[in-house]
Amino acid sequence: LHTLDVSGNALTRLDDTLFTNTRVATFWADGNRVEGLPAAVGRRSFVRFSAEKNRIRELPEALAHWSVEHLNLRHNEIERIAEGFFPGTDQW
């Protein structure tokens, strides 16, 4: 399994097991009710990761070193982004 799309459901969380011992490189979870991303996401590499239109409030340190080429987190409730989340930039 390389692509997983769980968009348009009523998911409130994403379990670590979705990202453990899988080869998912493209992941969509748009249009759910997800409030945060599991730590396992930060230990993975993705070509594309999209969790648009959810209720995500922060991008914690556990995710600061993940590898992702295309990241879409539009239309969430993000209030905090951990320092070092975007290496090579001065953050805002």
C-alpha cells in the first residue's frame, strides 16, 4: 500500500498504527475532525501528506524532523508550530 486516502470521514484522530510498518508515501485525511497528528508521522517520509480542513491545533516537536515533499495543512486551527519545524528557515 503506497497511497491511503481517508478523506471525508468523521475521524477525530489518526492512530500511530496507520504509519507504523507501512510504505504509505501519499496520505490524505482531508475533511475530517482530526485534532492532532500522531508522533509516528514524524518518523516517516512522505511524498505527499494532506490533512486539510481538520481541527489540528499544533505541530509539535515530535514532528519537527519528518521528511515530507508536499505538505497541506490548510484550513485547520493551528496556533503553535514547534521551533525547528521548518529547518533552513528563520520560521516567521
